[in-house]
Amino acid sequence: MNLVIFGGTILTMGSMGIIRDGAVVVEGGTIIDVGKSDEIKRKYPRYERIDASGKIVMPGLVNTHQHAAMSLLRGYADDYPLREWLENWVWPFERHMTGYDIYVGALLTAVESVMGGTTTINTMYHYMEDYNEAMAFAEVGLRGVIGHVCFSWRKDHDRKALNDLAGRWHGKADGTIRVSVDPHAPYTVDPEYMGELRAITLELNERYGSSGEPIIWHTHLAETEDEARKIKESFGVTVENGVVDYMDSLGVLSGDVVAAHCIHLTGRDMEALRTRSVKVAHNPISNLKLASGVSPVPELLNMGVTVALGTDSPCSNNSADMFEVMKFTALLHKGVNKNPILLPAEQVLRMATIDGAKALSWDNEIGSIEPGKKADLAILNFKRPHLWPLYSEISHLIYAVKSSDVETVIINGRIIMEDREIKTVRVEEVMEKADKAKEKLLERLHSH
Ligand SMILES: [Zn+2]
């Protein structure tokens, strides 16, 4: 579709900065021109138009750490100690989840995410052949990196799943779906398997990927204080200088690794993140809810580490709202460091857009509004009492906006939501499916 979005304030998050009364031209899935409305309207008289007068046009948000299928567990169990929460609640529930449940959970998260202005999600879950998260994202039209989570206890299963996932989905759905290899964490993946997963990633990239479209890594790292002890307990390996340093000693860290959390870090850990260009996915709401601790984000940013943002799963957050995540990020680090100048609004917005794209090695196509990039856009209505009056668009986006202020969302040049109506799937139907899946899961759980 050829489209001109005109009249709005364009936050490009790129070299063109903020353009007032600006316009974006989309041809196929790609942005071909950005400029002042008058000029653009003259240049492209025949293109279909979206009037964004009085509205904000921004790059869609990039959620760099999700477990999309887990929306089926939203609110199922809260306020327990982590171990009890996992062992007595989350894991027993998940053992009964089928491929279809995973698909339905991911559909629900995809719809919720689009409605909140998110256009790309990096998700780690179990890949199944029959139904999976990739199918759900493609159906909704959401861009995503779909992972398969790997554990030492099921290596054969993982090898097969990774091959199938990469072969069937990498670069598919008009290039909106990419895949990743996801070692769960250094205490559930033994050192040897960690190395093997690196080799598998290389092989898969040779077969299905390319330098512009890589198959990346997605893992949990340094989430809880006792991670070094858990590694020793599981594999008999002594971790002396921190868990990131330990991962580095295995030779598995590089610029294609998205490491979620990175909370409990030694000096050597931070140095390893920097020298290996590892990308950090910061999940402030999940970290607070699970009482995991606070990641030293200001220090990491100072060192030049790329820190992007994520919600984490819908049962440790419990929403997929990236505007909430941005606000928490800005407030949390000011509060714990007693320093109001840390994490200013503009920096936080970068973390959720262009730096999120960098984290997923996808910044050649997404994360900012620039000619040549894919058209992933969110249009917000600022004519609301809670967004009035207006001094700075970016201030409002971080401190005052609600995700329900997002009106229209375009992904890969397709209008996925217009005036808050999702065009690709019926939202009521998705909710009904999720409700039925939940009831059946509870039945299976209680009959065991
Ligand atoms: Zn997680």
C-alpha cells in the first residue's frame, strides 16, 4: 500500500529529530520519504492519506524480553517467593500447556502489544511444530523474534526444534518474523551445551540467516543473587568473578546476544558486557515484582553498553505495556540513586525504540523513522486531559501517556490497528479462545 501520513509531529528517533507538521511516505512496507507536510503532499498527490494533525507519529516500540505465550497465566499466582512461585504454580501449569495454548497465549499478547504501540517483540518460549508463537505473531501482523528455549535436560528435543523453527520461520511472513536460539540461563544450560548452542547458531545462520538478517541469541543472565551458586550446584563449576565473566570464559558472548536482566553484576561482568557488545534487556517491572534487585543501568549506559527495555512475561509484569516500562525505567533509577537527572525521558525513549532495534540486530530496518527503513509506526492522540497542555512530546510519552492513547499502528507498511480497531484478527474471538484455553488447562491441572 502507498500511504502518506501527514500533519503530525514526527518523532523520528533518527538524524532528522522532531519534525512538526511533518509527513511520512510509505511504499509497500518501506518508508521512502520523510519531511514537511506541504512538500510531501505535493510530491505524492495520489497516495492514500492518513491525517495525523494534532497527533504524534513515532517508531513502534520494541519489547526486547517477553514470553508471549504466558499471558494465559496472567494473575494466576502473584506475591509468592520466586522458588515457590515457579515450582508450585508456574511450572506445574506450564507442563499442561499444548502447542495450541502457546499459540493462543501469544495471540493475546500480540493483540495487547499492538494496542499499546509495540510493533516488535523478542519472545522466548517452547517452540512446537503444530502451533506456536510465530504463527500467532504472523496472524496478527506483529513483527517478532521467535525463540526456542533450550535446557540441558532436553538436548535432542531442542536440536530438532531449533532446526524446524529456523527452517520454517526465519525471514518469513514478509520478513517480519525472525528466529533466535535461546539458552534458558547459565544454571540450566551446562557449559558444554552452551558451546554447542553457539555452534548450532553458526550453522543455522549459514543455512537460513545472513549478516543483514541474523539468527540471534536470547538468554536470561544475572537475574538473581544466587546464580553463581546455582551454576556450581548444577554443573560443579566454580564461578568466581561473576556470571557474565563465566559466560565469557565459555566463549559464547558477542554482539548478537540479548541478555535479559543483568542485575547482579561484578566489575568484570560489566567489562565483559562492554567488550563483547552484549545487549542488555532491562525489565524493571518484572524485577520489582519478583524482588530480583535493581540492574545498574546508569553505570552500564555510562560504559557504552546498549541497554534496551522489556516487559518480561505477562505473569511477572503483568501486562505487555511498554509505556509503563518506560516510566518505571525513568523513575526507578532516579529513586534508588537519589538522582533526578538520571535516565532522562529522551534516553528512555531511545531505549524502547532505536536501541531496542540494535539489541535485536535489526536496526538496519526498524527503530527509527527514516527513508529506507521498514514502516513500523505508532500514531498517538495527545488531545486528552492527561496530556494537556503540551510543552514536550517526549516528556508526555515517558511520564504521562497511557497505552490506550495509541490510535493507529502500522507494521511493515500494513495498518494493523486503525482508531483502536485491530484489522487482522477479531479481538473478541482471541479473548474467547484464551478463556477457553485457560478453563481447559485448569481442568487438566486439577485432574492430575
Ligand atoms: Zn524472562
